[in-house]
Amino acid sequence: MDKTDIARLQQLDAEHHLHPFNDNAALAKKGTRILTKGEGAYVWDADGNKLLDAFAGLWCVNLGYGRSELGEAASKQMTQLAYYNSFFQCTVEPTIELSAKLAELTPADLNHAFFTNSGSEANDTILRLVRHFWAVQDKPQKNIFIGRHNGYHGTTMAGASLGGMAGMHKQGGLPIPDIHHIDPPFWFADGGDLSPEEYGLVAARRLEQKILELGPDRVAAFIGEPIMGAIGVYIPPMTYWPEIERICRRYDVLLVADEVICGFGRTGEWFGSQYFGITPDVMTLAKGITSGYIPLGAAMFNDRVAGVLKHQGGELAHGCTYSGHPVCTAVALENIRILQQEGIVDRARTEIAPYLAERWAELGEHRLVGEARIAGMVGALELVPHKGRRAFFEERGKVGVLCRDNALRNGLILRATYDSMLLSPPLIWTRAQVDELFEKAWKALDETAAAL
Ligand SMILES: *Cc1c(COP(=O)(O)O)cnc(C)c1O
């Protein structure tokens, strides 16, 4: 694109497009970056810069860019039957096939899918249907959801309320009633002198305290991301989730795993729940379900929950026009077919993730990095003022943005949350791309350290 085209688009964008999660006035002044092409591990911007996308778009392009099979699956379905609903005793073929495929892929007896357009809507669905599940069993007062401070479950009224982002709660009068939060497991900041394993148990037992404080007969469900993404990739100690599961079982509180980031291979397992060895009752799916090629979300319910909803729930007064949209479910099926047939998740776990972990640990030796955490294909570098001390910069977020901008200038996309540099690459990376990440990230760290 030539300079005048870019300037024209930037101006129109500044005048007419409100960007999500942006200071729109500041962005309009700076001018937005326009992306024009993607191929494998790389994207190109309108200026022609080739960028290694170490963030998979927004945690979602698990398959990498430019897989024409997904476009062909969409085109075929659009031509044959672009749309039909699942409301009036009908549905469409790819949506049935995808329901069965998800039942097979997800662990244990998570066998029942409800489709939405996004992860946020899937969490809204879960809030409503889980409350309904308890209500039709004569427990309407068992309606409280417990989430975690700084958790992220999307941006709808329920999604943002289940999440624990203070900045989001400030806008629009959130959280909605009967949603409570406990502190998240973040050993780096919060672990004190405990070993990570000891701390994992302490952090999990906050759930038990909260359930007892509210009363077990009031608590419907606990919701958490197996690995907390948006806040900065908090990877809990391995002791955390099994203890959470034990507590949920003890008080008959449903366990909801929000797998929107962790699902579809992000940790090297198909689902984060498998990485941590737990069996949730309900799962939230989105993002990697289509590798981001088209919007789709799903709530997966186990036999117990779905059985009550089916046999005691009456008519489900819930649904989206596009629940189970045939084009979206056809693309999801094709995405999953490729992930399976090409063994992409297995290869990520056995070949790429171990090498990535090795090189990520090397980045951890940089004088600016206080901790390099990683699980499979998701990780973070915690930038700190004093190496060797688990403490943050006084003004949080400035150094992270500086490092992100330095990386970008070197042709590498890393996201920054506060001063954590976040990693979540497409699963199709090779060793060459891991090496490229290392070179470019090290250079960005050097440049950032020099500027301080
Ligand atoms: C992105 C995300 C969501 C929300 O999904 P949307 O499709 O953006 O609505 C929910 N939960 C987690 C863990 C996410 O990362």
C-alpha cells in the first residue's frame, strides 16, 4: 500500500472506528497499524513490514495464517447453505458433526455443546444455564459464581463480571449481583517464602474459605482459566488445580474451566484441564476452536448438567440467531481435522514446546527479566527493576510498552500486560522461528534496558 492510501485509511479509522481496549484519542493521534496479509507464522503490515507473530493474533491463530482449506470449507458451506438456525426443531449438518467431535475431544463426560458467537457469550450462557440447573433442582438460592480478581472471561455483562478486572468493573456498573472473587494464584508476586507447591495449596484454599463464608448452599460454581492469560500468563503451581477440584467436589460446587485460551493445544495438551490433571463439569471454548478464522464459541456441559437441563429444564429460553452457524461450525471442523491429521498438538508438545522452553529460559537470564514462565506454547517474561528480587517497577506498564515497541521495530509481535511480555505463538512454529524469537526478543530487551 502506498503512503497516501495508508494515510487515508488511518484518517477514516480515526474518525469512524472505535477500537476495543484502546485509548481512542491517543490512538487516533498516533495512527493505527493496518495489517494486510498473513502466511504461516508471519503477518505483514500496510508498510510492507514482515512480522513474526508470537501472539497468534490474540491467542487464537493456533494453526497459523493462510490455510486455504479453511477458506474452502467456508466457501463450500456458504454456497450450499449459508445459514439456517437450530431453533425450530432443525439444525445443520456441520453443527451436529462438530458437537460430536467436541464431545470426543474434550475430557471425560463433557458431551454436550451449546454454541455461541464468542467466548464472552459462552460464559453468559454458562452463568444462565448453571443457575437454571440448580434452580430446577429446587436450589434457586445456589446461584453465586466465584471467579478470581484479575481473571478474564470476556466483555459482556456476565463475562466481565465473572472476570476480575478492576478497570472493566468501573465501566458500566459491574459486577452484576451474586458474583464474588478470590485472589488469583501468582507465586511471583504473592508467594512469599513458600515454595510454589506449598503456595498452590494456599491459593486454592482461598476458594474453600470463600465458599464457607458465603455458605455452600449459595455457591453454584467456580470459574477459572487453567492459565490466566490476559492479566499476564499466571501459570499456577501444579498443586493448585487438583486442590480446587477437591474443594468443588466437597461442597458440590460446579467447576467451570474457561478454556478459551488453553483449549485446542495451547499447553501442548488439547485442553488446559488435561495439562493440570483435572476434570471440569463445564468448559468455555472459543478462539482456537476455529484458529480465529471465523467467530465461534461454545459451552460444553457434562452428562450431569446437560441431563438435568434436558430432562428437568423445560424449554431452554436462551440462544443466539447464530448459535451453531453452519459456516462457523464447518470451519471449526476443518480446523480440528487439520490439527489432528497433521499431529500439530502432539508435535507442539513433544518437539517445539521443549525447545521453546529452553530458549525462553535463556531469555530469562537477561538482566531485565525477573521470571521466565512457560507451559507448552504459552508464557511470559516478567520485566523487573532488580534482577533476583520478586518485585515490580514502581510505575507499572511503562517498561513493558517500551519493550513491546522495541520488539515490533525488530519485526516481532509480543504483547505487554503491565511489564509482562506475553508469548502465545501459532502451534505450527518450527525451531527456526523459536530461534528468530530469541534473537529479536533479546535485542528488544537489550534496547529496553539501555533506554532505562
Ligand atoms: C478471549 C477470552 C474470552 C472472551 O472471548 P471473546 O471471544 O473475546 O468474547 C473469555 N475467556 C478467556 C479466558 C479469554 O481469553
